[in-house]
Amino acid sequence: AGPLPPTRLFDDHVYETIQQGHIAVIPEFLTRAEIAPLQLDAQRLWHDGHYATDALASYGTRGKFDPSQDRAVLKLAQWQNPTLGDYQATRKPMEARLEAVRQDLSTALDRPRLVQGASVTKYGAGSTEISYTRFGPGAFLARHVDEHHEELKGPAGWSKPTCRSLSWLVYLNDADWKADLHGGCLRCFQRPKPPVRPVGARRDGDLQIGWLRATPQDPVERPVFMDAQQRGDVSVQGGNCAMYIDDASTPDGIRYISNDFNANPTLFVAGSETLAQRLLLHGRSPELQARFHLIEPPKSAVTDFLRQTSDNNNSDEILLDVEPTGGTLVVFDSVSLPHQVMATVGRERWAASGWLHEDQQPVTTHPHFVQNYT
């Protein structure tokens, strides 16, 4: 008989869900007995003034900013400080749990970069960007994704040793939390068709930036990745970036679908999706132009307002609300899944949350990058 398969922490559907770009929901990751001391530790540290408000969350009241109604975070340095709160009995064991999750997901999702290099050591025990989060009554977080391709963040995008790979939360709310009364759901905007390959990041570090929508002739979603090295083109004029998809019929298993270009964070400004379709895909298949869209729709004040006042603006997305039930663990790809936090109603929403990182790919030596970013 051959070797037994490695023991997994979760059922197979959990890993398949993450690889498809959807959110994996694991109930009762923590028991009520494990939730209680973590919640108490989180609340005491909040009342002792160790949290920081980041002003990213909005809240329904008008007038002067009130930190108690915003999102507040116990940042990594405070989380890891053994002199604050009950570190040994609460946060340290939580780090060990997340270390086991990281090791498991690295193998099950075939993401070896989760357990290599700076991604293993940068954040200390548990090797995860980790915090307590508190949403005050009325606080919510607008739609976003947790990570973008390095090149779409400008020069600063290449300055970090690691990037976010997987997002996770463990809810620490009381057992009587009811989403229909207290709100606070994590709303996810999922693609309607299964992708032809796992989403997010490739083994070489290239990150996904968009999709080709499914069609009757090709009834799968195709993740679109960006190569910022442009290994086949060393001219400044050609640009250092190009978009590609997996294609088993080619010698190297990929097919470039765009013209070469120099990336810019304005890809996330309203109107840029049409720009990408018309310019970056100019001269390419009209079918590709019609199918292509960015992971996160371009933003403007108008689009942000419309998203806040509508349940689902994109007809080809599947909306899923995850209730913040105490003890539930959720995990999803940091690059490919747009999400938002719905407003809490009349009470505080507590969680431990963070990101599992991978080492960032090496800085490109393409002439455009060297001339503009160094």
C-alpha cells in the first residue's frame, strides 16, 4: 500500500472553495469556552486604550468623529506584547492555531510560498498579520479587496518583502448574535461560474488582476494574471507589463492576451476598465475585449455611493452574506474576492483577524521600472 494522505484540518470542500475565489466558512473553529477568554481579552484591551482607529470604517451618525463608532484595531505590536492583557492564555494559543492553519493551507492549496522566506518570519509566532478588530455600533467597511498586484500600487508596491495571500477572520461575538437584528455580516461578491484554475497568485508570484467572463462557448471563468517582468520584451517603449491566462496548448502553459503596457494605479479609477478593454486589448480578439473585467470595478465617488445604496450592482456576481457567529473561521483569497462589512446595529462586533503572507516576487529589472522607480 502507498503512503497515507496527509492529515488535513478541514474538509476538501474548504480548500476547493478558496481555490475557486469564494469564501470558506468553517463553523465552530473555536468552542464557546475558547471564545470567552479571547473576547474578554479583546474588550479589556479596548477599554484600556490599546486600540487604534484607522478611519476606514464609516458609521451612520452625522457630526463629529466618534472613535467608539468606528472600526478599531489592536495592531500587531500590541497583540504580540506579552505585558498587555492575558497574552499567554489567549493570544499566544491563537497564534499556534493560526500557525497550524497556515501550514495546512500551504500544502492543501499548493501555495508553498506561504511557508518560505520572510513570509515565515516577518510576523513572528503564527507567521500571520494578526489583530483584534472591534466595529462600534453603526460601523461598516465599504467594498474592497485586501491585496493588489505590486505594480498597481506604484513604487511603494515593490517596497515590502511580502504580500497578502489569504485573508482570515475568527468571530468572537456572543452566542445570541442575530444577523437580522444586529447586522455585521461579511458580504462577499463571488463569481457565478467555477474558474478554470485556482485564483489569486501563481507559483512564480504573479498576481491576478482580472477575469474573462464565462460564455456559452467557454463556460468557465478564466483568471487574468499580470506579468510585470515582461520577460520576453526588454524595450522601454513596449512597457513592462502584460496580461495573460492559462493555456495548456502553449509550450509554457500561458497565453498573453494584452498588448505590453506600463501599469498605473489609475487602473482602479472609474472609466479605466473601458480603457483597458480598448487600449490594452486593442487589436486582440473582440471576444476577449468583451469578456475582460477587473477583479474590482473601477472606483469613483458615484460608484461608491451606488454600491452603498444597492444590494448588488453587478448582475454577474453572486452575493453571499456570512453571519459573524462566534467561533466561526472564514478564509478567502486576498486578491480575488471583493467584500465589505455590513453595518452593525446597536452593539459591538468582535473578531480576531489577519492575513497569511507570501514572499513578494523579485523586483523587476525592466528598463521602464529602473528609470521610473529607482
